[in-house]
Amino acid sequence: MCALEAVPEGGVRAATLAGVPLALFRLDGAVYATQGMCTHGHARLDEGWCEGGQIECPLHQGRFDMRSGRALCAPVTEDLRTYAVRVEDGTVLVDLD
Ligand code: FES
């Protein structure tokens, strides 16, 4: 669905699969996928700030763990949905099931 090299190490990139907005994260070479929108409000996570394996929402600064999608601090309380990812021949593939 997207080239591995398009996902910056330590950062985030937006993607859409079958109409589902996703956030793709790359950390220590591995790729993780979560829902693309914050669980607190209408904010795109790919417009947030990445640091130390966490993504900070651009709207109210709630933070999530990039790997697990876990909500880490107020005002977010609901974890992000996560999706299985595999990389084949330099392409990131996400399973929406
Ligand atoms: Fe993300 Fe409020 S919309 S923390």
C-alpha cells in the first residue's frame, strides 16, 4: 500500500486503505499501523508530533504509544485501533481484519 522508504524512521505517514484512514509508524526499523484519526476528537495523527515511540495529537496533545496504540495521557482515554503489518519487497502491507 505504500513504500517502506516513505515512512520516516521515528515518524509517521498517513495512508488510506479501502477508505480507512491509517497512520503508519516506523520505529527501530519496524512498521506499525493504527487508525489515522485520534480517539478523542477529529484530528489526524499524521499531523502530530512523534518522539520516543509516542505520537502526540496535534489538537489537544493527547499521546499514544506508536507500537501498541495505547492511550498514554489525558485527554485521551481510548486506545487506537491497531492493524497487522508486514513488509514485502520494500512495500508496507496492512491487514484491516
Ligand atoms: Fe486528539 Fe483531542 S483530538 S487529543
